[in-house]
Amino acid sequence: MASITENTTSESEQMTGDEIVELCRRHTLFEWSAQAAVDPIPVARAKGIYFWTPEGKRFIDFNSQLMCVNIGHGDERVVRAIQEQAAVLPYANPFMATEVRARLSVKLAEITPGDIDAFFFTNGGAEANENAIRIARMFSGRHKIGARYRSYHGGTAGALTLTGDPRRWAAEPGIPGVFRIPDFYHGIQKGSDTTEEALARTEEILELEGAKTVAAIIVEPVVGTNGILIPPDGYMQGLRALCDKYGILLIADEVMAGFGRTGKWFSVDHWKVVPDLISMAKGLTSAYVQLGAVGMRRHIADHFEKNVFYGGLTYNSHPLACAAALATIAVYEEDSLIENARRMGELMRGLLDDLQSRHPSVGATRSIGLFGIVELVRNRETREPMAPFNGSSPEMQALGKFFRAEGLYTFVRWNTFFTNPPLCITEAELREAFAIIDRGLESTDRAVS
Ligand SMILES: Cc1ncc(COP(=O)(O)O)c(C=O)c1O
């Protein structure tokens, strides 16, 4: 086969990092990037908050990979659960009922908010959202869905239309029926609306769209990749009240913010809001096996007693994934990881404040639990961002290179970088990571006028 190169090591030998990168770059596409621009880190193994290249360079995983390995890497309890399930029943089709599916659904009913107690399992977050909006449409008989600009809901057709950030652009025109509701945050220079302003503008849009045509509003209760945007007090409750007033379903996309990331099982729990539908993935299995789910309140599940649920996936309720999820949830509980996210989150809050007080390039920091971000600016007064919207700058690129050289892995995006470690992180590990960040910011400080 022409694609297998002569200089490739034989299968019995381990490849070097360079060989892995070269072949992956040549024969696979990397996400959301012009391929010439990608420079992936070769990764061979991982444990706890660390991962290693084949040559043994160690990285602190300060983004839990894609904000998903919440329990940390290589937890043997989860690995064993997957192995045991694989030995007994690696797959059953989704028309069958399995014990692991039964146990997981009971457990999820216990930890999800309010009377959410029925679940449809998917392969990931995008499919969870696709099914959430389809369920909302089937249940309500209405078709429009409101979503915000500063959001990401997944890479499939419907989920990308819901997505407001630039990843949507290439997928347009997208699916019909999606409209925008207002964001409460408008970037580092413009800041945030009050709860009252954001809700009043949302209600105006609902009236203009025709509230009776709106099936659902979907939000990330705490926005993830678009900036760790924590809603002002009363916003989530106000959105719930608006939905109730107009008979609109509220969908909480908890794919990134769920499973302890914010210091609660789900981020909506901070505001004691019960959404009608909740989508989840990532931390559900800590990404040991791919799994997503959409959970629904009892009256919505009841609707499908007599009405056909039009939805299906070959890997729905995959036993290996269900086993991974059950074992992962047990780890959150056994190791009190949600409590740890709260405690370490308080420490991280202090460390972020400290960075802001000492580094002129730090324009803002936001965090809730172990979900954090730093926004960099060129000027503290004008608050001009260190890189433009949807762009980069030499300073941000240099910062990313510094983190990489120093063995700190995290997302550097536009004028921001993220602080999202696994929830098992210790105080010493958190301080170790912040010491690297502290040194890195010396270079961005030099760009401040
Ligand atoms: C909030 C949110 N929703 C949905 C998704 C899509 O999940 P997946 O990539 O598993 O399809 C993501 C992924 O980052 C996400 O952050």
C-alpha cells in the first residue's frame, strides 16, 4: 500500500514522537485547523493530572484534555470496569435491555436535577444536543430554538447551527428554525449586562420571534470554550421563568460544565434551576469511552409512552461506555472529587486574583470550581485584548510556546487561556501549574502599554 511509508518503524517497535506526528499529520485531519498550522503533541501515556510523550517529556494536563478527563487519567477502577464489561458483553444492540444500562440510568436519575429521570444515550455531546432539540420539537409541536452567540454545542449539523461561535460559519446556512437570544457578556472591553437587561432583551426577542413558535431555548449555563462565562445572579432563574411563561422548554447543555467541573454535579445546581432537558457527555465517562446522554423530566419522558420517539443510534447505550460511566461516577463519589473541585476551586480563585494583581497583562479572570480562564489585554485602561476576536497574536503564540516548553498543557484561544485541571488535582500540583503561568505572563506583560 502506497500510504505505508518505508521509514515507518515496524509494528512491534514503538514509534518515536516525531514518527507519530508525521504519520498522523499525513494521514488524518486535525480538528478546526488548516493542517499546515497544526503542531500536535505526541502523547503515549497518562496518569492523574499528567501525560507523557513517547520520549518521556511530562506535561501537566491543565485542560483535562478537552475539559473532559475530570477524574484524571488512568484510573484503574474505570479501566477494570471497562475490561470486565468487555469480557462479558462488549455490545448489545439498543433494542436490548442490559444491566449496565439499567444501573447507569438509575444513578443518573439520582444525581441530575429535579425530576429528570429518563435518558437517551448517544456517542457524545453533539448528538445529545441533536436529540435534545428533536425531543423538544416532538414534545411541544413547535419548531424554533433559541441559542446564544457565545456558545458551542457540537460539530454536527444541528449542533453547529445552535453554536454561535465562529465554528458555525462554515456549516451555514445550517438547519432551519434557529434564532439567537442575547448574550449577557460582550467581550473584555464592553463587559456584562445586568440580569434585568439580559432578560428583558431575551423576552423582547421571544416576542418578536413569536413565543408560541418557540420549542426550546438552549444554553450552556456556564459557557465553556467561549469564555467561562458565569451568568449574573438571577439570570438562570429568570430564563427558567421566561420559559415557563411562554411554554418553552429549557435545555441545559452541561456537556462541559457538568460532572463536578464547577464544584456541583451540574452547573445549573448553583442556581437550583431544573431544566426540562439536560445534555451531557465528557465528564460522564471522563472520556475513558465515548458517551453522551440527554436527560428529560418525567412529563417529557411520559409523552413518549404513546408517541413514537424518533431517534436511534447503533451505539446508543453501548455497554462499554455505560460501564465506564458507572465506574466514573463511583470515582467522583468515592474520592469526593466534587468537593475537591470546590476546595481547589477556591484556591484557584485566589491564585487567579494574585495573577491579576501582579501582572498588568491580566485584564480579567473568571472561575467557578475548577473551570477557569484568564483574559489578557494590551492596556489595562482601554482593555484592548492581547489578540483580536477569533484571531491570535505573536504574544499569545509565544505564551502558548512557553507553556508547551515548560510542560504545561492548556488551551490558548484568542486573547485567553484556560485553567481546567482534572478534579483530582492537589494543592501542590495546582501551585506547580500556576508557577509556570506566573513566569509565562512576564512575556505578555512586556507587551502592555
Ligand atoms: C458545551 C458543549 N456542548 C457540546 C459539545 C460537543 O460535544 P462532543 O464533542 O462530544 O460532540 C461540547 C464540546 O466541546 C461542548 O463544550
